[in-house]
Amino acid sequence: MKLRIPKPPFAQWAPALLILALAVVLLTAWPRKAEHDSTIIQGATSIEPAPLDVKPAEPPVYTALSRRLVEYHISVSLAPEKKELHGNQTVTWENPGKKPVQELYLHLYPNAFESDNSTFNRESGGKLRNDARTAGSTGSMTLLAIQSEHGDDLSRLTEYVRPDDGNSDDHTLLKVRLLTPVPAGGKVTLRMEYRVQLPEVYARMGYSGDFYMAGQWFPKLAVYEPAGTRGRTEEGWNLHQYHGNSEFYADFGIYDVKIRVPSGYTVAATGFPTKPAVEEKSSKTYRFYADDVHDFAWAASPHFIYQEEKFSVPGVPGVKIKLYLDPLHKDLKARYFQAAKKALTRYSEWYGEYPYSTLSIVVPPAGGNGAGGMEYPTLITAWGASAETPGLSLERVIVHEIGHQWWYGMVASNEFEEAWLDEGFTSYAEDKVMEREYGETSNLPVEASYVTNPESLKLPSWEYGSHDGYSDNVYIRGKLVLNAIERQIGQDKMTRVLRSYFSRYKFQHPSTENFQSTLESTTGKSWSEFFQAYVYGNLMSDFSVDAIRVRKLETSSKDAPSYENLVMIRKQGGPWPSVPIRIHFRDGASRDIIWSTDANEIQYKLVHSSPVDWVQVDPDRSLVLESRLINNYLKADVNAKQKQRFSISVQKIIETLISGVAW
């Protein structure tokens, strides 16, 4: 047995103290997980634990794509038996300027349809494109109540204004005086109740049977522009009525919208649903949300055939394409989806990312084409379903309207005053997609010949006078200007120009001058002369063969004839850096000359063994802004009475399909 040694008094606690000390040492030396996640840097040799007194990290802050100056919360119900909308909304506006603001302005667009004497109907004659007013095409908006956020009645502080034409019968723009000014950077909230009488559709909004298109359907705040916006020297409101040719302009913001419709109706809308539709006794309520958009539109019908497909490519991180088909086109869904995917792919590849999670395509019924071919943020309308097997116009309209998601939706130009920045750019881009994806090339020389009354692209939309004049300049001439730039710098550089312009100015409301500065910085040269002639000015190109004179030289002989040929070429329109000229002789020989147009006219003297037979300016039709093709060609003849000028042949014109203009 072992000898048992007596212990001192503290000995009974020693083992426990020893174990405790050892535990402290081990815990101090052993690597441990910090109470907060540590930052691990690749290549580091150790991980420094976060101090115990560090506060938990803040949740990530979402960076908005735009400066959200407006916020709408709207509840609206559709009453089909009365063709009415009943709405309530709360709208908050932030003052982006540096001065206090004493009044707000509201666009009441449905009042364009209340009488023959509205500015819209006076200017349009009650017709838009090929759609005309009917006996049922009367509509209006009645503001039933307007209050401050504190419940103050502001209805007596309102008045209609007509800044463009002074038309006392026009009620599309309303001034609201405020009880308290909104300071710089401050906010104000208004509450409104209103009723909309929907017209039978012929101009964007209204009904056709039991199909409803709600576009520009709510009291919509005008845009207050800070100094510097689109070259503005002093801050202030951008105010215009609804005109026969004009479209829209608004600030970016947030929309939270509840839409109540009868049971059995399907609703398509801007943005995305926040929850499934709620069914009640005889109605259904949808709720949609959208941010970083400057408008909200919706359509409803009991006949929609709904289809959806998810789509993702580089530049389109993930979007749900939602298709609302008219029954007549139920078998054409693949064509609609394919056109949408091709357009999204190319536009995002060429210009920039599509940042939204949805894209809705609404196909109106045959009688609803007045609502067709129109763009809204994340929602477009196709042509009305009037043919069972439409041609490529089906795809072209889809491609065009999706293009608006870039130039109207995100770049958000002022369509009142600079519509070409939307329509011209979209028409240019549409042509590129149709050629790339469908092999359909637009005949630009023929389209240029349609521009018989060129005007400045900077005109307000209503100053073009007629819808034909508006569309010829804003759509056709606008895209021809962009093609003319491309012809001079090449397609690759033109794509870089447009991508840079989109990147710089998306969500910014840019101007023509902003585009010019982008073009000049990208190409490294001045485009002032070009813009003064074709954008700010009203010129087209016009190079003519003015005269051909032939003289047989005295030194020539029967066996060796010699002729002096004088050819006069004149510039009668806008500038172009180099003009191709082809001179053809009667012996079959020809000579191509490039004229650097530093003067208004030039005379060529050519000595040849044969007389000149004919002369043609721009034989390969490279001058896309050349509109008077008839004087590009002159045939020589000793009998002056038999001189003939030739333009593009009638057969060529017949073969060329000029597509209908979409909005």
C-alpha cells in the first residue's frame, strides 16, 4: 500500500484551480470565432477578430436607378357599365430646385376628349394615324376632391392654364396653389379623388367593346426642371397642354397601384404584382408596384389569353415576358415572344442593360387599334389583332415599342419639345434589329424622298402643323440624321456613341445638346455644322447635276475623235463631306469622282474620245439625307428639249415596303 501524505488546508481546492487556470490559457491561445463576422482578405495570414464593442453591420442600402421625385399611391376601380374609372390617389412630390415652390401643376389628359374644341381635337381633327373619333369618343376627367395632407380643401385654389395656345376650351393642365410653399429639397403630399369618363378609343386611351386601355388616366404631376436641365438657365415648371401630335414627359418615381375590375377580367400593368389578385363577390383586385419609372399604364379585358416566359441573357439579368393575347392571335404567341426576346437581346447588347423584372405585351382586339402600337414603362401594346396571319408588321411593331423602353422609358426625353430624341432614335434602332434578325432592310432613299417639308427637329411637337409633318420629321428625318452620322463614322463607332449617350443620361432627361456633346466627345471632332443644318435647322441634302456641255475638239479626227465634256454639279441643301459622282460616256466607259464639298458648286472638264452620255450624283444611294432624287441624274442630249431627269423607278418604289409608323 502507498504511504499517505497529509495535505495543507488549501490542497483540497488545488486540482480545481489548476484545471481552471489551464482552461484560461487554452481559451486565450485558441483561435475563436468573433461575435461579428470577420472580413477575410485573400492572401492574409491571420484573421483579426472584431472588437466586442463593434455594432452589428447596417443592412445594405438599395441604390435607386433614378432620383425618385414623385410617389403615387393609387386605388382605382373600373365600372364597365358606365365606361368609367373611379380613383383615389395620394401623391408626394419633392422639390428638386433651389427655390421654394408655391404651386403644383397636374396634367388631366382625359380632358383632351371632352369636346371638339379641346386643343387635342382641334389640332388632330379627331383623328390619329388611321383611327378616327366615333360618336362614343367623348371622355373627361373630373377632379372630385383635392386636399393637402392635413385635410385642407384646395379645390378653390385650382385653375386651368393654357400656356401654349390660350384655348379657353382646353382643360388638360391644372394649376394648384399651395397653402405653404415647398422649400428646396422639401416635400409636399396631396390627396385626390377623381372620376374618368373613358372614350371609345381612337387615341391611346379608352375602350373598344370590353377591352380597356388606361393610358394617361390619372392626375399626373408636371415636371419641375432645375437650372441646367436640358440647357435651362432658370429653374421652373415645364408646362404644356395635350396636343394633337405631342406625347408625354414626367419625373421618375414610385407607383403603388390597386386596380379593381369585374370578376373574369384580366389586368396587365406597368411593374409587377405584389401579391395574387384578390377575388370578392363580383370583383377582382390587383395590386402592382413599379419604381424608377415615369408613368403607369394598365389594360383590362375578360378575353385576354395570358402566357408568360422567363428570359435572361447578358444585359437582361432576368425578365418575365408577359403576353396578353387577343383570342384571334392565340396561335401567334411564339412570334410575339420571339420578337420580344430578339429586341431585348439586341438593345441590351448595343445600348445598355434592361433593369426591370417584367415586360408586358398587350394585344388589343381588332377594333382597339387606337390603343395599339404604344409604349409605357415595362408595358407595350401591339397592333390590334385584325388579321389572323399578319406579316412582319407584327414583329416590327413589337421591336419598335420595346426600343422605346430605352429611349423613352429610361433616357426619358421631353417628348413635348424634343420628340426626335425618342421617336427618331427608336426608329433607327428598330431598323437595326429588323435587318439583323429578320433580314428586312428599310429603303432609306425612298423614305428620304417622303420628307417634302423638312423642319427643325427641335420644334415643339405641335408646331409641325400636321401629323404627317410631325411623323415625317420626328420619325423618318430623325432616324435619317442618325443614319447619316453612322455613314460618316461607321456602325461600330455609332453603336459606341449611342451606348455612351444611354449610359451617361439614362434616368436624366437629356437634350439634343447632350447627344451632340456625346457624339463629339466620342468621335473627337466638332459636329456643329452638321447639327446646325440637319438638327437645329431644316435642311436635307440636295446635290444636283445642273448641266452637261459637250464640244468636239478641233484637234480631233474621224479616226481619233476627241470631246471636251463640261459637267456642272451644285449643292443646294445641307453639307456633306464627300459626294460621289459617276460620269458615263457613250462608249461605255465611266469615271467615278469624289467631290469634297467645300464650295456650293463645281465644274469638271473631261476630255475623252466619246461624249458624256449621263451623269449621276450618288449612284449607290449613300447620301441618306438626299431627298430630291429627281435632280441627281441628267442625261446629255444635243436637243435640249429632250433632256431627261430620272429619279428612282416606279417599280422600285412599288417593291419597297414602307412600314406604318408606330408610336
